[in-house]
Amino acid sequence: MEKDDASRHPASIEWRTDSSESRKEQSSPDGSWHLDTKTGQDGSRRVHLSNYDLLCPPMGIGEDQAECWRKFIRGCDEYAKKLAAVRDEATAILAFMEGQQAIQGNNHE
């Protein structure tokens, strides 16, 4: 390494922190639901909810185009069923959460 390279690339880096945030990651016992909560230094929150059962969209793989299209269409039907089931589960969870909040609100009156 030449002297010029060594002067441009220090042996250690003194890091500067522009902002700091905390992060909390949660998942359901079966691992399908994931909830990530980030809280900024200013107290702002950003929550991200995902369902890992829906991460792989339909695709078609085959020996010719027609087979790929058939498998893709079949995959769409299966994905639509899975999506409907996950939506129903999410709706039930939200209804339960809102019911719990309503109960807690009534208990504080």
C-alpha cells in the first residue's frame, strides 16, 4: 500500500451519530405475524405490520409458457384464498383490540 492510500484510509473510524432510534421487533408464536416498532429520538413512532405467509406472490415455473401461465393462475387462486384467510384473521384481531380499548376506556370513567 502506498503512503497516499494509507492517509486516505484511516485505521479506525470515529463514528458520528446524527440521530438515534430504538427498535422493538415482535412476532406471533407461529412466526406468521411480525410487528416492528421504531421510536425516534423525538418520540415519533413508526410501526410496520407484516404477515410472512403472504411474502411469496404467485409465480409460474414450467417447461413451456403455457405450463407457466397455468401454474401462475393456479397460484393466484391459492394466494387469493390465503389472502382472504389472513385478512379475516387481521379483522378479528383488530376487532378484539378495539373492544379491549373500549373496555379500558369505560373502566377509566
